[in-house]
Amino acid sequence: MNDRMATPWGQLTLARFPEDPRDRLRAWDASDEYLLTHLAEQAVPLSGTVVVLGDRWGALSTALAAHRPVQITDSYLSQEATRANLARGGVENGAVRLLTTQDPPPGRIDVLLVRVPKSLALLEDQLLRLAPAVHEGTVVVGTGMVKEIHTSTLKLFERILGPTRTSLAEKKARLIFCTPGTAPRTTTSPWPYRYELPDGIGTVSGRTVVNHAGVFCADRLDVGTRFFLQHLPDGKGAQRVVDLGCGNGVVGTGVALANPEAEVLFVDESFQAVASAEATYKANGVPGHAEFRVGDGLAGVADGSVDLVLNNPPFHSHQTTTDATAWRMFTGAHGALRPGGELWVIGNRHLGYHAKLRRLFGNSELMASDPKFVVLRAVRK
């Protein structure tokens, strides 16, 4: 959906990435509007180094482009949306510096604007990374929808940066105001987190998992992935395997251990996830060849070049439930697979992925099930 957002500095035409005419979700929400209105009405000085952390689709960075902000995001899709929205607005290339959550942050931050993420762990990790660059005069303002801001959110700001309060709610959005103090701040992060896998889950039994903050179920093995690991194909005979939406990479690592001859591509749109997958793979001394790529699914992978795709697709985009990501992943897998190549998918029963796979591949076979999950296989004809 391509739409216009009114800001105190004029209207912006914004869209999510990748653009899809069927997608009716906007590229901003009331929390973005609330923050921008506050900055203008309070004449907040946007001088020095302005950092925008967690911008969802580039609405904040595009609106503030004249102040040459630094955007920090964990999302490849958000970064690409920002690039497209800046270009759409005629903003000069380089006006906004685009960094990932894995890049070294600026050495000094004078204004810190935080779009509160869904993951409290990611917020903690990033505030700890940025804390050394925050000084007593730094303006810190967070924003989010009311349902995204909890007591634990405010306690994080308070513990890491300084005294924190919130605004009244407007259009179900709220602002966070934090005043950095002069007291020494704790900057030691508990992330990345490591743990050992349990027995009984195939080739990765007893192996090490490494999770950076923000990765799904970062402190334990989730039940869906556990079930998938128990029913993975061994990948024998497959030359090229893709762990699509790899998360911490435990699924692709399992196949790599079973078939050291395979080349495994780990791909995710999260910079934190791909860093986790690479760390997990290396921590286990897996033989063979692997590639780690941050990107939009299988975009850029040659048609017919893959033998096996493994996929546990998300069904949320931030706070919104949607099957758009899963459909895009299935479509990408269909194109990347060679004839006879297989897509293995795990999903909750109620999501009805079998119908989507039959529509796209012409077939779908139930490989395993329990009361909550199904493992499906689709073969490209």
C-alpha cells in the first residue's frame, strides 16, 4: 500500500517493502505521527547526531531527513523501505545514514528517538550498545502503541539510561521521555545468549545454539522448531539446501550435520538472526560449506538452483497477523527449487498452509503432525 502521511513538515508518500498492491497495511502508525508532532510542537532541537532506532518502514527517518539522521534497524525490509521512501521523496542519497543492529553505533548521540520494538530483549541490547554514546544533554524520546509499552519497557529505559516517564495516550499511542543522568551506566549486555540443545531432536541433539537479542525464542528451543527438528529430511543427495527464515540457524545446521556434502544457505531478513545462525553454525564446527545472507527471502537466488528448502514462516509482521510473508516465502521457494526439489514447511495447524502449497505446487503431503503443528512437503513438478 502506497499512501500519504501528513507530518508537521509536509506530506510524505510512503510504502512498505516489498511493495504489494494487495497489501493494505500502512507504512506508519499513530505512534510515528505522535512523535513527529511532539518534536515540532515542542521545538525539540534536532542538532548534532540524531539517531532513529527501530524505525519500522522509514517514516521517521524520511520525515527527519533534513536533519541527516542515523537510522539503526534489525530489519532488512525496513532498511529497503527506507531507501525507497527516501528516493520517492526526492531526498538526496546519503542524507540518512543506514546502520544495522550489528554495526558499530555512532560515538556520540545528541538526540535518540526510539520506536519501541516487539522484542524487549532487542530493546535492552540496543540501549546497552548506545548508552556509552548518550550524554547528559541527549534528548531521548521513545514512541509506540499503548499495547507495545509496558512497565518492563519503562524500567529498561530507567535502568540503562536514566529517569523515565510517559505521556498521555493519543490515538492509542504513547511517548516515552527519558532524561539521561550523570551516574555511570551499565553497558554490559547478556547477549548473545548460548545454550545446549536437548537430546532426541536428531543431529543437533546436545549441540550449542547462539542467539543474539531479538531472535524468536532466544533463551530456549521453541516447541515448533523442536517438532520440525524431529522430522527433518536428512538432505541426502541434496547439493544446495536453504534454511529460509533461518532464525538462529538450528534447522539448517541440523541438515548440514546430516549431509556435510551439501551447501547450505541461511537467509533471514533480520540482521540479528543471520548473525545468530552464523554463530550457531561455527560453534558446532560443522563440516561443509555455508553461506549467510540477509535479504528478502529467496530474492536473488537463481531459479531452479536449489534442491531443498526448509521453512518455518512467521505469521506476524510486528503486531499484525498476516500470511503475506509465508506466501512470499512459498512463492520464492517454488521459483528457486529445481524440478523434483522439495519445500518442507512447519506451521500451526490452523494456518492452513496445505491449501496454499497445493495452490502453488499442485501438491502437499503431510509428513508429521501433533495436536498443534504439521510438517508439510511440497515438490516442484
